[in-house]
Amino acid sequence: MIKTATTDQAEAICDVLIRSISALCVTDHGRSRKILDQWLANKTTQRCIQWINDPTASLLVAVERDEVVGVGKIDQQGYIHLCYVAPEAVRIGYGGELVTAMEQLAADWHLDRVTLESTRTALPFYTALGYRQTGVTKVFDSMNSYHMLKTLANEADS
């Protein structure tokens, strides 16, 4: 189930982010302690509370049996900042559900597209969901970042 995050979930959200990045994004960080530390530097409970309380964005959680198993964040310009799933919850559908919920928020905000920067690890996931690479691949902290875009269906076109 996808829900809007609450501040009492901040610690669990932070835990999912740290575990997901550490265990599932090895292709990107290569187990480099320096890269991993930089990537995880803002994954704190306090930062998660700030994201939850940000009036210009929505932080969503995937919940299974009252446990947070996924996290997604989209801002009101349609930029997806986060989409991570706990290692034990990969390939069950939570990531796709989070993206679908964020796309629905963007549509509710009358946006016609969603953008994001993908890791190499997540590139096939987003491609399978209809995102396409645009622009130049960027390098952040020795990691490739792929700018991606998805055009949302316009109800007027239906």
C-alpha cells in the first residue's frame, strides 16, 4: 500500500534509504566507502522529517504489514528525487507502485511530464516503466547519472 509519509515514519524511511543504497546500488558506488558516505550524508532522520514537511513536494512510502518497505519523493515540478525499495522487498512491485503514485500526483498537479536522474542500477527499471533518457549523462561523485523523462497521458487526449 502506498501512503503519504508521516513524521513518525522518518527513522524507518531513513533505514530503507540507507539499506537500499548500500545493498542494491553496488554497481554505482562500487563499495567505495567515500562514494557511499557522500551518497548517504543526507539520509538522516532529521532530513527525512524535512522532506515529509516540505510543502512543495510529497514523500510517499510503500507499507507492508505496517513496515516501511519503499520511499518515493516527487516535487510539484514533477521531478522525482527519490525512489528506493528495501532489499528484502525488491521485485515485488513496490517500486512500480511508488512511481505510479508519484506520476498520479504529477497528473493531479496538471503536469504533463515527470523527470528524474537515474543511477545505472535503476536505469532498466525506469526504462521498463516508459521513461526515456534525455540529454547528457552526468557524473556525480564518480557515478553516472542518467537524466530521464516520461510524458504523462493527458486526459483531454483520451
